[in-house]
Amino acid sequence: MNAKQKARPNLEGTKLATGTKLSLLWIVVMFNMAFADIFTFMIELTSGVTTSEVQVPQVSMLLFAILVEVPIVMIFLSRVLKARANQWTNTIAAIMTTAFIIAGAAYSLPYAFFAAMEIVAMSFIVWTVWKLPKTA
């Protein structure tokens, strides 16, 4: 074994714990949500739309904040909940977040790309939790 092989750990056979995998997938969802919003704001700014032209009621903003908080909380809950609770909590959170993403679509190509990545990640989340053993 040469020095280059020693410096690079072999990841074959290395398996992530399910809670870690779920947390990482929720982090992927969060980054995509954040960048989708950033790109949407950039598109609006470059097209001449200013924030003073858009009036959003505070109650609506509170609702959006609560819906954005779901993936943030799931990063933690995915690591601490038992298997059965993880199945239901992750499934409900993924459905709620997917509905929020679809309902809030900005109809731009960057948003569509980020939304697709979020939905793919949440599909992996649901698939992963339903592969968990029922007895855990």
C-alpha cells in the first residue's frame, strides 16, 4: 500500500446510520429551498420588481415561516426519533413540504430545478423511512 492509498480512506462497506442519512437529506432539502428563494429574488430584482411593490400580509409570512421550519426541525428529529415515529413524522413532513414547494412555485427554470431536487430528496426520505424495520 502506498502513501496515496493510506491518505484516502476506503468508503466501501461504510454505511451511514439511518438517522444520519435522513438528517443529511433534510439538509439537502433546506439548502435547495434557500437557494431557490435566493435565485427567485435575484430574478425579481433583475426584472425590475421591487419589494415595495409586493405586499404580503404578516399572517401569510408567519405561515410560510412555519412551513419552512418543518425541514429545519426534521434535521434534528430524524436523528432522535425511534423507527415507527420516524416513519410517520418524516412522511408527513415530506408531504407537507412537497405541497408547500408546489404551491409556492415561482415558475422560473432555476426554481423548477431546485424544486425537483427537493422533491427527489424527500422521495428518498420517505423511501428510506419505510424500509426501516417495524420493530425498532
